[in-house]
Amino acid sequence: MNLFFLSSADVQQAFAAGAHNLHAAVSDFIAGPIMCAVFVLIGIYLTFRTRWFQITRLGLWWKTTIGAVLKDKTVVKTSDKQAISQFQALSTALAATTGTGNIAGVATAIVLGGPGAVFWMWVSAFFGMMTKFSEIVLSMKYRYKNKKGEWVGGPMVFLDRGLNMKWLAVLFAIFATLASFGIGCSTQSNSAAEALYTVFGADKGTIGAILAILCGMVIIGGIKRIGKVTEILVPFMAILYILGSLVLIFMNIGQFVPACKSIFSGAFQLKSVGGGIGGFTISQAMRFGVARGVFSNEAGLGSSSMVHAASDTKEPVQQAMWGIFEVFADTIVGCTITALSILVTNVHQFSNNTGAALTSEAFTTSFGSFGGVFVAVGITLFAFSTLVSWSYYGERGCEYLFGSKSIILYKLVYIFCIYLGAKTSLDLIWNIADTLNGLMAIPNLIGVVAMSGTVAIMTKEYLAKQIKYKNRSAYLKRHSF
């Protein structure tokens, strides 16, 4: 075909097709079997480097985190006017991870990979605990205070200051900033608007405006206000959703054992090939279970380490243990509750729905119309929490790239995208944002692996302080990492 005779419409169509094919190739790689294997293998590597910390130090990290909430006031409150407490850091991180993915992502994984996908979610979460732990240790070690006196940390900081690879830090900051407008903003407001429109017939534009105003009131106040909101919102919405799910499971208790059996039996059925690595095949259950597990708890993406670095904790390992609990709460508890709600009602076997619609159908089957209302409210709360938390991630990425003066402009654009996202069809934007979200993992994982020795040493030294040995040097020599 002569290029001189191509119309502008032909050129636009060809460009659109090329862009779609490029995005599809990148997206398939990011959420494909190779990257899924990389996430798990790095988690396994870090688990060995820290001597299976999530198991061998189970009592320590549980006592230090959620076990200290009622006993130690310094965990919940802070006197630092420019920092947030340990619990607020956890709440903000959980607000971002415990989003619509816990409702929609789990359902999608079950539809595409079968009940066995839940097992591989657990596997990714178990090893992902130490990936997130490592991210936070490094973020805390290399964090610094900006002109406002606020702590600034995250992958872009430890990649720059710790690994001396500024170009890699810039890449992460770019991906994080762009992803915040999509997966953390527009898609969340769209999910909430769609859910409320379906159940109540509410106008999407009005919902978007309300969400933009409410989120704007929180976001403009900075990390201190975000922390104050999430420390109330996250426990409330988590308890509400867990209680509702437990009631549903109890109502279908006769299907509980068969549901559990289907998870374990389906985990090792190599039905549909998801891809090959070195001649070994990965089933759909493994592929989608690991993928949805990773993108639910964000272990490996490096995102939540930015907010953990804003805490008032002086000891990096101590704050990093909250990251272990974060993965546990998000995936082992949150995702499992959703999965069992779907499996005990068997809606995945006869329904054509997927995502949030399938979860909603599971609740409607047991609770009638109230079930749909319950899920719609849950999605809205989860979406709101993700909106306010992800704004902080994008803000930190933007500040790293363009300086502190760019923050106010970023916030205004972010708030506008909340409104725009609620009333716009976002299929393509969702896919692109999901890809950008995954691309964040590449520079982050490079940094975490390259500096895993630092994580191991800092962990060993912290544990030595906890051991009541008179000769700590002997302990350090004996327990080498």
C-alpha cells in the first residue's frame, strides 16, 4: 500500500492497533507466568536470606504489631507533627491494598484459574511477606526528611541512595505516578460509581463529584490527615466485610469442607497451560492465583513501603514487621474470606459473571437484595480507602521527579481524575494502569535483590538486640545470614 494515499483515519487506526498490540504484549508479560514465577522465586530467596523470619519469628512479629496495639500507646499515637504512627502507616498501606481487588480480583482468579487459584494466592502471600518486609527495611534505612520535615522513602529513594542507580529510581517514580491516576484513582471511582449505579440507580457523575470532594478534603491535608482517616476507616470496613462474609459462610456451612477440598485439589491440576519456563508448565490456577495475590497485597511492587517510611519508628526492622502483618491481613484473611464466600455458594459453577459481579451474586444468593447492597457499600468503602492512600504514592513519585512545588498540582489533577473516572468507560485505562502497576515491580525487585544482604544484616542485628545474651557478638557470629 502506498503510504502517500493513506487517510488520517487509516493512520490513526494503524497507530491504535499498534499501540493495542504493544500494550497486550507488555501486559501479558507483566501478568504472565514468567513474572509470576519471578515474584515467587524472589520471595523464596528473601525468605531463605532472613532464615524464614515469617515462621521462625511468628510470635515476635505478631506481638510487635497487632499484639501491641492495645498495650503500647506509641504504636497507635505519635507526638511527631510531621510523621504518622506505626498503626496509621499500616492502616494507610492496608487502605491501598485492601481495595476492590479483594472483592473483584479474587472472583476473577477463581473464574480464570478455578478454586485452586486460592491456594497459589496463599503461596504468593507467604513468600511475599518477606518481599514486603525487605522493601520496608530498605525504605526506612535510606529515607530522608524533605523541606517540610516529612519523612520520604520508598523504592525510588533506596534505588537512588542505596544502589546509586538514579535512572532506575526515576523509572519507578514515573511508573508509580502514572499508575496512581489509573489503578489507584480513576478505576477505583469507576468501580464505586458502577456498583452504586447498579444497586441504587445513582447518577455516576454525582457519585464522582461526591467522591472527589470527600477525597479532596482528605488528600489536601497530607499524610497526617490520610493516616487519621484510614486508622478509623480500615478497621471499620474490614470488620464489617469479614463479619458479613462469615455469616454467609455459616449459612452455607455444609459446603465449607467441599470448598476447602476444591482449593487444594484444584491447585495441582495442570489443566490449561499458562506458560512454560525451562520446559515446566504452569497451570492456570497457579498463574492467576499468584498474579492476583501479588496485585492484591502489592508485595514486590514497592508501593506501600513509601507510607511505612513516613512513620515515626526509628527501627527499620520493627516497622517492616507491620508489612508482614499487612500481607497476612490482606491476602490470607481478606482474599480467603471472599474466595470462601464464592465457593460455598457455588456461584462460580453456574454464573456467567466475573469480578465484583460474581462476588455480589454470591451474597445475593444468601441474603437476597441486601447482599447486593452489602457488596456495593463494601466496594465503595474499599474504593474510597484506596483513593486516599494511592494519592500519597503518586505524590511521592511526583515529588521525586519534579520537586515539592509540583505536589499541589498533582493533587488537583488527581482529584479531577476521581470525578472523571466515575463517569467514563475505563476498560483500556484499567488495562494500561494495571500494566503500569506491574512495571513498578521491575526496578523495585532489582533493588530488593541487589540489597538483600543489607536486609539480612539489619535483621540479624535487630534480633541480636532482642536476645538476652550477655555476649551478643557470639550470637551474631553463630546466626549468620
